[in-house]
Amino acid sequence: MAGFVLVHGAGDVGWYWHLVEAELRARGHEVVSPDLPCDDDSAGLPEYVDAVVGAVGELRDLVVVAHSFGGLTGPLVCERVGARLLVLTAPMIPVPGEAPNDYWANTRYEEEQSSYEDTVALFYQDVPPELAAEAMRRAPDQSVARMGEPSPLQAWPDVPTRVLLFRDDRVFTPAFLRRVAEERLGIVPDEMDGGHCAALSRPSELADRLEAYAAEQGLVR
């Protein structure tokens, strides 16, 4: 079976994936979902990658799944661990050498973003209230100390890549992600229902998608 490496987004922890992880484990897969050093001012993308690679251990037949800001980490992880597949969910999609701080202007994000003052309304509008509250309780402060550093990404990894958007996402709207995925990767995203944090609102459906992607690569027997 596949080894799933689940990478969370900014200001978050591996707990974000716990329901999807349980679904995948119940189907016989191996899964890791490490915490990244989001609140460490000394940590940048290289340290995020180190944290993920250190968690992989002896896992093989790897599917790297990266959510939101994790899209900046996922491609770098693939280069280090020999991944068989990269899946980006509601992602930021970097280009080589791009600093995280530059992403917003470079992708013309403000042109397609609506304003939501409430964190729940923006990130968790379809997540059960108790899960949304727990997610916010666990969320570390996201350090921005090294966001101006260029990404060490030199080229997109030579690995099959899928982009999955969520139709009700208010952070990276479907129109925005369709455009960016086409401009940067030449990929038409797949789509499923759900808001930005679909791993909490629709874990079974998301696990179905991830397992199906792995099966397409011959990683599910």
C-alpha cells in the first residue's frame, strides 16, 4: 500500500490531518503528518522540509499531500524522498526561487479575493464547530521572519502532480486556483465540494480522492 506524507499549511499542526489519517490507516496505508516549526523565527522552508523528511523514515511508495501554504514545502520534499506522486490541496503553487511574501502580488491574489473578517467564516465555514474551535486552539502563531527568503526550489520535481481545489474555498477560490494552476503548472485542477479545510469537513471524501490518485500510480493493491 501507499505511504502518505501529509503536509499542513501555515499556522497549523499535523492534527489538521487527523481524520484523513485515520481514514487512510483504516484502508491499510502508512501515514505521517508531522508538525512543522511554524512558530520558530529561525525556521524557513528548508527547515520545514527537514521536519517532513525526518518524519518519513522508512516509508516507501510515497504520496506527498500538501495543503495550502504546504504547497511551498511539498515540491521540495518530493526532491528529497523520491516521492511517486504529489497532490496539492487548496494550495499555494510556487515557481522556482519565489519568496513566500512575493506570492500574493505575483499571482494577483487581491484581484479575486473577497474579505472575511471572521476566521471561522474564511477558513472553517463548513467544519463542525467543535472541530473548528479545536483547530484554532491548536494553531501556533505563524512566524513571518523568513518569508522574504527565495524558495530553494530550482525546478518543479519530476513527479506526477495533481491539484485538488475545493468548490467552496474562500481562501483560494476556484477561479483563482484554476488560473494559477494553469499558468504555473499547465494543470486543470480536480474539484470536490468543501471549504478550505476539507480535511476536517469532508475527511472520508478527501481520503477517497487521495487513495484514487495513489491507485492511478499503481500504489494501491
